[in-house]
Amino acid sequence: MKDAFGAPQSLLVLGGTSEIGLATARRLIAHRTRTVWLAGRPSPALEAAAEDLRHRGAYVQTVAFDALDTESHETVLGKVFTEGDIDMVLLAFGIPGDQERDEEEPLAAVRVAQTNYTGAVSAGLVCAGALQAQGHGSLVVLSSVAGERARRADFIYGSSKAGLDVFTQGLGDALHGTGVHVMVVRPGLVVPDAAAVREAGGPLATIPFTRTPLVTTPGAVADAIVTGLRRRSETVWVPGALRGVMSALRHVPRPLFRRLPV
């Protein structure tokens, strides 16, 4: 259950090495979240992420989870919920793909669609059912502004996120009144946090990413998620200015839209 300050005490991150997922976990641990499950493919990166969160004061466990192995989702995720109530599930996995390659290799495009949409639908429904059974909790799903309108540069990835976005909205309507809160998060282009870029060094370290109004960082998305949880928002745009921008772009005629540098 959430504590007296409204912070979730337990968190399940689907996509346990996701930069946004881990940034969110760090924020929530600072707000009294004490139990974290990181679900992802077993790897040194997953274990390193778990160890980092343990050093921050949380009890952390990892669970082997593969978005593409949908037949295992009910068993794997069901075991997490049998260990105790989960106050928040963050669905943070996904792959961007490579538009040029994916157009030439249909199976690569299918992998993007299966990971970002089919895998997310499966895991989302399993977790939604478990949250509903316990009578409370939040399901937060990372969508993308790329799903708002098809772009030549990333329409395969964008189409998978468009499907996920619609699915999440519908799931939120289906769970309305059950005690389960569903929130869809639509980030713009996500680049590394400035501190991480500076630490890595190299040519990117001099680029003022965060000064670009429609670009965001994992940390900024995490902050928006925490704020959205507190407000029980249903939709969160990051940065917030994207809401107005996309509202306008949706109505641009296609011949003109094709010529825009977006």
C-alpha cells in the first residue's frame, strides 16, 4: 500500500535496465519506496542496476523476464505478485529499431512490433489483472510522442507505440472504478541526462540537450512520472509543451506534413 505521503512502497519495473525505469526507481526510493522488483533478461547490467538500488536503501530482487516470451508472462509475473502486493508497475521496456534496416528486413520490423506492442499488451494485461485482484495500485506505461502521428523517419517504431498508447487508454477505461490507476506517459526524444553525458565525455558532452524545448531526459521523465502519480494523472507529456505541439501537428495536411523537419 502507499504510505501516508502517497508514495508507493513497492515497485515492479518491467524492463529492469531501462534508463527511465531506473531513474524513476531512484526517485521513488527517495520518496520511501522500499521494495523494488527489476524484471528483465538476466545480464550483468540487470544485476548492476539492482545493486545500485540496494545501495540507495531498497530491498531489490530481479526476475527473469522476456517481453517476447509471452507464454511465460502469466507465470513469471504472477510469482512476483504472490510475494506481496505491488503498489506500482512501470512498463518501461521497448526497442527503437532501425527504420532503414527494418524496412528492408520485415522480420526485424516484426521484432519491434512484437516487443513494443504484443509483449506490452501481454505483460500489461497480466499486471492489470493482478492489480485489480489486490484492489489497488498504479500501472504506468511508457508510450512515446512518436505514436501521435506517423513520421517517415520512424513509422515502424511509431506505429508500435501508437498501438500501445491506444491499448493503455482503453485499459484505463476498463479499470476505472476498480481502484487501479492507469497512466500513459508520452516522452519526446529522450537523450542522456546532462550529468551522465558529462561523465561519459566525448563530443556529446558539449551539446546542451536539455536546452532544446521538445527534448527530454530519463531524469525529467522520472520526475514527471512521480508528479503524475501524485496527481493521479491519466496522461503525462514530457516535456509538457509537447501537448500543444502535437495538438497542432495532428491537423497539418499530409502533403505539408511530409515537408516538415520532424
